Amino acid sequence: MQTYKSQKLEKTMTNAGVVLPQPSMPSLRSASNMKANGSPKGDRDLTKHGRGSAAWLKEHGGGDDGNGLIRSKQDRPLSRKINVSAAILAPYRLLIFFRIVVLGMYLAWRIKNRNEDAIWLWGMSVICEIWFTFSWLLEQLPKLSPVKRTAELAVLFDKFETVSPQNPLGKPDLPGIDVFITTADPDKEPLLVMANTVLSVLAADYPVENLACYLSDDAGSLLTFETVAEVASFATVWVPFCRKHDVEPRGPESYFTLKKDPYRNKMRRDFVKDRRRMKREYEEFKVRINALLDMVRWRSDAYNVREESRALRRHRELYGDEPIERPKVPKATWMADGSHWPGTWMNSSPQHTYCNHAAIVQVMLKSPSNEPVQRKNEESRCLDLSGVDVRLPMLVYVAREKRPGYEDNEKAGAMNALIRASAVVSNGPFFLNLDYDNYVCNSRAFREGMCYMMDRGGEHVCFVQFPRRFDGGDPSDGYAGYTNVLFEVNMRALDGIQGPVYLGSGCLFRRMAVYGFDPPPPQERHGGCCRCCFPRKPKTPGGVDSDEERQDFRREDEKILSTYQERFGNSASLIDSIPMAEFQGRPLADHPTVKYGRPSGALAAPHDPVTQSMVADAVSVIACSYEDKTQWGRRLGWIYGSVTEDIVTGYRMHNRGWRSVYCVTSGDAFRGIAVINLTDRLNQILRQATGFVEVFLSRNNPLFMTPGMKILQRVAYLNLSTYPFTSLFLTVYCLLPVLCLYSGQFIVQTLSVTFLAYILILTVTRCILAMLEIRWSGIQLVDWWRNEQWWVIGGTSACLAALFQGVLKVATGIDLSSNRSKTSTDGDESTEPHGLKWMWLMIPPITIMLVNLIAIAVGVSRTIYSSSPEWSKLLGGLVFSVCVLTHLYPLANGLLWGRSRGKTPTVVFIWAGLIAITISLLGVALHSPSGDHQIGGSITFP
């Protein structure tokens, strides 16, 4: 691991690493003296009744007798971990181990008792069941230690925003947060949705001077630029309105469409009037946003006509006659100031396309002052903002450079560009990434995430993952688009090991962890973040460096600088920002358990304003060639080379020894647009599963992890990477009942009591485990059942295709995966619940449904009209087939709904029907009761 250090901050780092002396606490004594008869002048020692808050010293705000049983405000932790009740967790763990034993006994019995009449059927079923057992173990073992956490916002306020000897003015001492919002294409991602996300971030309840918002426009579109400009203007009234009346949520669209009473708990008399005016302002804002496309086109056409007229006039002046053809002038896209837009033009030009445009950095809202600013009533457009802080966080528009021959790496490349640009502008030690549609629903979510970063031991936390919640969609969640099981069960379980995985959005990161540095040693105290950050030789006696040591340090600095240029690039501003970000991200050194920290009040100083040189540096670090010969995308930032760059990025951090935290806020932290149709849901599963296959077949395979990752965390990542491979066994297993019904055989010789007992025990234990998971996670039974259904649907469709795509990409380099997925908002049939578009992914599960239905009919008919019916074998195949069809019901529901509305493409049923009929004819012919390979006695099978 390469190292860095900064002589400029040497003294500050060393001082910050020393634990501040704690004020001496008086011994516990009586808080009041009373006589035995109750006289206030009497003496009575309350300590004989035991310890408690009744004896708290008023002059000190608390007491301590040396045992630390009563702690001061500064001594309280910022978060609490709540373990699951032992009454639930103990039987849950016991049942898991009991089921493991039963599964082992069942597989041993299955291997020992072969079905000699259908050895091929027995062999396929045993192989599938062995893999299912392995897969279940990988999923279940990380769930042994689920936890819940809660943040203490009151303690955070006491520590960082109250008056103290180190911070006499009570200035906010919280570290800075840079919020990254990514958008790729305004034609596919609605501008109004993106605008609401930006507005909700600007109105967040966090110190204004320590908050910055960056919007990454990967398309380099003028429409997005103009939208951000409109957002900056509208925020001057929306943000003060939110602060004045403390409204939630702070995205205007979600706020004005709330179904609950908006006037509840509002005490100010002018709230109704302000809300009415604010709603009118927002309606006008929406009209301006929706009119941007026509306005930009009209403006560009007008300027282009003017340029054509000028070209024609110049031709006449030069040649004195009319040209045969009108001069050709590029159809440019024009900005409001009359200059060419440097990004993508509406009418493509060689230097202004989606994949070929210049870098753009524009500060829309400058960094605010360090003092509150209150606007006079006459200065406000529509609201009385007297006594309201009207400052706004910094807002920056960023469009990275794109040129032919340079890989853009989609979202991962955009995130790395934002990291570098923000480092030279605001350099927040923490940053939060959001998708364009993930608006802030809980304005205090930033503070809750910071509780875990600034808590004791928080220096080892690389990121805080928030659950993702969704608006809209099917109320019954027929497509499991809310993924409640993932967020409430799997993430809480991983939080008890080394932390949840990174899920791509709604995540608060520590900048130093993303830079590729190791976490600080758990039990070593020194002046730097870790040995990899600030190595320092011991000083000579007296604390003064000798001349020889100074020369050694100078040579070491030169070596470190050259190493950093190889890692981070040749930007001096970016490299200089690294030690500053490390120092500002430290927790307060206010407790002996803090092995290193910073003094209180160190971040309360005013921030430097954004200068033109900073903007120029930001433009240089987002150039397409900046990452050449650096470690960006390989060891730093978001990792390239996988569709699921989020999983790989989080995996690399955990592999270095960092841990993460799962933060469930009192109200939903962020909300996005739900997956509402079958097409989007299958595309989502396809993308994720393809990335998992790439992870398994790359050097990021969890089997090759370093000792920095815990064993159960390794098992969790192995479960993710092997998940798509289950689809192969699952598809075969779903076709087994078809073979059973056609052949008249079953996976076992007979339905013996032993077999039925094993099936009953395994089924009952699985259901009890599900009920216990529901108890400790808080999900609903329907959520668990939907997850089970979509495990089968996704496994027989998207995961099966992802397995093929991933192997093909790794083996040949051919990438068949689709581009960045989006939520349908185009107004066609796919925007309605259960709606769909044609996708070849639907063919396998539809085929499985059809062949199972045909097999049931064939099996029942054969048994009824057979001279010696074997009802036991029919019953086994029949129950097996019905179970498969029950799991595929949501898919059938979507298809039937679309068919009844005439919106399901006929080609879906044609292909699935042809394949199902072919399989059925082969099954009937190969397993004819008479054995003469005749079907119906008249058609001879060749």
C-alpha cells in the first residue's frame, strides 16, 4: 500500500492525534439535603438509596464517581446497536442448525436410495438438490447475527453545534458532505424528477456552509443545464419555505401530492398563506421546466437563422453575387447568452455529440457565507422570510469530457469524475451519491448518517448504506420491486457481521476509503489515520527534527509525491486535498477510546470561496485523458469492468478491512420511482445477475479475498456471485415434474414414509424460519412470499440469460448487456402495472408454465384411463407441478392482464407455444404407455 503525508499539516495532525484531557468529574454526592422530618435544611445522603439521576449535580450537568456510570453529554455515544431479542434469535439459530442436520440426512438418504426405474430422473434431482442445499447455506449463514441501529441526533447536536470552550460561538463543527446526483439522458430521465431531487438536497437539514450538491450530466445536455439554472432560482424561495415551516418531505412534487393532512402540527398563522403561494410558484416552475425543450429549440433556430444570414451577407460582400446554394452553417445549440453550447447539440455535430463533447463545470450557487443571512420582507418574492436563514448550499453542474477512443465506463466513470472535481472545489470528507430519481424524504437523514461516521469506532466505517424506498408501483408489489426482503432481512443481517453491501444509491461514503486507503489499526494510537497515511519517524528529544531528519523527510516527501501522481494523477490540487479530507473526517478526540481524532471547533472556521482557478482545476481533472496511467477505476474510486460496479466497489473496501453500517432512519431517508412492470423488473434482474457472474469469473471472486474480510462476510459475497448459477439447476428442477408426469415415474422409487417425513420436516422448518425472520425484520408475509416467487421467475428467465451473457463477456469480450436501465416513463403500456413489452427473457418461464399445464393434463388423463393406475406417482408429480405453477403466478398474471387489454405481443405466445408443444410431443412419444412410440395410435413417431 502506498503512503502519503503532508508536512504542512504535520503539526495539526500530531496535535489532533492526542486525546484531549477530560475534565475531572466530581464524586457522586447528595443532590439535596433534607432533615428526617422533611425540612429543606436537614441532611440526608441519597447515595444510600443507590445511584441515579436524582443525585445528578446541577452545576456540572452530571456526575461520575470514577466508574463512568453517569456520563456527561459529551461522553455519550452517537449511536446505539440494538440486538434482536434472544427469544427470537435463539430458536432462529437453533432451527437453522437443525435444518442443516436434516438436510444432510435427507441428501444422504437420497443418494443411498436410488430410483432404479428412472435413474436419470433420480440423478438430475439429486444434483439439483445438492446445489440448492449449498445455495441455501450461503444465504442463511450470514443471517445468524442480525442487528438494528439507532442514531442519537440530540447527542450529535450537543457535540457539534453547541457552545463549548473550543467553540465559543457554537458554530457548526460537522464535516462537509458533497452530494452527487447522476443523470445520463434527459430524454429517458424526466427533468422534473431530477429537479425535485436537487431541490430536496438543497433543503436538507444540515449546516448550509458544509453542504454542496454536484449534478453529473453524462449527456452534456443544455436542457439539463437550463433545468439546474431554474432549480437554482426556485430554490431561493423553496428552501427558506422549508426551513420556516419545517415541512417534510422537502421535494416539492412529493410534498404537494401528500395524501395526509399538510396542516397537522403547523403552528404559524401564515402557513396556509405561504403554502398556497408556494404551490403557485411550483406550478409556474413546472411550466418553465416543461417548456425548456421548445424554448431551447426556438432560441437555437433563431440564432442559426441569424448565422445563415450573416454567412450569406459575407458571401455577397466577398463575391458580389448571390450564391448558387445557401451557405452551410452548423445547426448549433445556443445558450441564453448567445454563445455556442460546449456540450451535446440537439442536431449532432462532429464535436458535439453524446460521446464527443467538452468538459463543463459551472457553479450555479456559490458557496455560502459562514454567518446566517436573513432577508428583509420587502426583498422576498412571495413569502415573509423575516428571521429565516436564506443561505443556500453550493450547487455545481458537471459534465465530464467525452472523446472517441476513450472508454466512458458509464456511471462508474461519472462518479470518479465527480470525486475528483469535488475534491478541488469543496473537498467534503464525506459524500453521498443519489440517482436522479432518489429525492430526500427525510431532511435529517444526513445527520443520522453522520452519527455513525463520527461515533467512536466510526473511523473504521467506509460507508453508511440507507434503505431504498419507492413511490408508485403496484400496491401489492406483484413484481417484488420494493425488494423489502433485501433491505429489511439481508442488510440487517450483514450489519451484524462487517456491514451491508453497497447497493448503488443512497449511500454516504468516507472519501479516504474510496481513495483506496486502509482503515486505521484498531488498537494503535498515532498521529495519522493509519500507517498507510502518515508514516512518521519518532522525533529527537525535545520534539525538534534534526537537519538529517529534515533531509530524510524531504526525500520521503518527494518519493511520496511521485507515487501519488502515479495513483491519483498529476493534479497538485487533488493531491493537496487528500490530507485535508483525512483530517476533517476524523471524529472528535473527546474520549479515551478515540485512538485518534481532531480537536473540537477545528471545522468551525470559514471556508474559502470558490475561485476561477478551482474551477479550472476541476475542468482539468474531469478530462477524458486524466485517468490514463493512473489507478482510477482499478484501485481507486468506483471500480471499472463490471455492470455491477457498486457491488465490486463495496467489496474492495470490505476486502481492505473497512466495515459499513446500515442506517434505517425514523422516516424513509430517500425515495425513488418503483419498478411497476414486468419489463423493467426483468431488465433489472438481468443487469444485476450479469454483474454477479462477472464478479465470480474475475479476480474479485470472494474465494480470493484477503484476511481483512470476515468469514461470514465472505460467505455473503460468495452467495451474491454464485446466485446466477442457481438458475441452471432451477430451470432443470422446474422441468422435472413434466418428466415425472410424462414418464409415470417420480424422483424417488415410491412415496415412502421416510421420504414424506423428510419433506414435511424440511417444509415446516422453512416456514418457521420465515416466520421468525418476519418477526425480527418487520417485513410482511406477502413480502417474503413475493421474494420466493421472484426467485423462481428471475431464476428461469433473467438469471439464465445473465449466466450466458456473463460467461460470453469474460471469455470473448463480447458485451450483450443492455445500456443503463431506466424506469419507464414514456406513457406506453409498459408504464402501467402488469404492463410489458416484448422481451425474449419471457420465453423460458412461459414455456415452463405451458409444459407443466400440458403435463398435468396428460398425466391425469393417463392415470384415469389406465388399466392399472398408479395414483401415488401421479400425486407426487402433480403436487410438484402445482408448486412450480404457484411460484410463476405473478408472471402469468401480467401476461393475462396484458392479453386481455390486447397489449401482450403475440410473438410471446407463438414462441413459447411452439417450444412447449415440441417438448410435450417428445415427452408423450418417448414415454408412451404401450412402448410402441405411437401417439394416439395413429401418428407414428419416426
